[in-house]
Amino acid sequence: MPPVVEMQNVTLRLSKQTLQKARVLAAERATSISGLLASQIEKLVETNDEYEIAMKRAFSRMEKGFRMGEIPKLDRDALHER
């Protein structure tokens, strides 16, 4: 049995024109305006969470460094030899 998730209502103000278009869009997707908004916000939050995880992973790898092969050590005289 999935865990029970507590839901909370949110009040939103939209122009009449936007609200009408949202009603049509929600109807086309067989959902309510509330369902439409909830799914979009959940996608935004999930995408942001994935981004944060990827950034942390990338910074961790950068701090660790990458093995790029050994660079031969040259002395100053060898570098400036003509």
C-alpha cells in the first residue's frame, strides 16, 4: 500500500482569459485545472531535484579530478632549447 501523502490547497489568481484557456487545455487532457497545475509543478520540482543531484555529482567529480594521462616533466632548459 503506497504511503498517504498529505495534500494542501493553494489559491491562485489568473486573468479571465488565461483561466478560460486553462479550462480548455485541462478538458483536452481529461483533467481539472487543479490536476493540470499540480502535474506541471510536480514536473518542475522533479526536474529541479534531478538538476541539483547532477550538479552535486559533477562538482564531486571535478574535486576528485580526472586521470588524463601522465604529462612528461620537462625542465626549463629543455623547453627553451633552440
